[in-house]
Amino acid sequence: MADWSEDPVVVELRERISAADRDLLALVNRRIRLVGELREHKRRSGYPFVDTQREERLLDDARY
């Protein structure tokens, strides 16, 4: 059986996958920070945090 751990295609693709994972995590963390800012602004302003219409639109968009 061949040693796939030294296959240059496997190594290169895994490096690209790892880079994509880091990009995704950075975007998720950015979104979390933005949601925190929004939540704090809404709390200070007396607005409800959940916007059910927006939640429905997001779910509809996710279905496509």
C-alpha cells in the first residue's frame, strides 16, 4: 500500500482545506463579534433582540 501522507496532491489539498477552515473560522468569529455589538446596541436602546421576520428571511435564503 502506498504512503498517502507523502503524496504531494494529498498534502497540497489538505493544506488548502486547512486554509479554508481557518478562513471559515475567522468569518464565524467576525459574525459572532458583530452579533454581540448588535445585541449590546439593541439592549441599550430597549429593542427586542430577536427579529422574527429577519430570522424567517435568513432561513428562506438558507434553503436555496
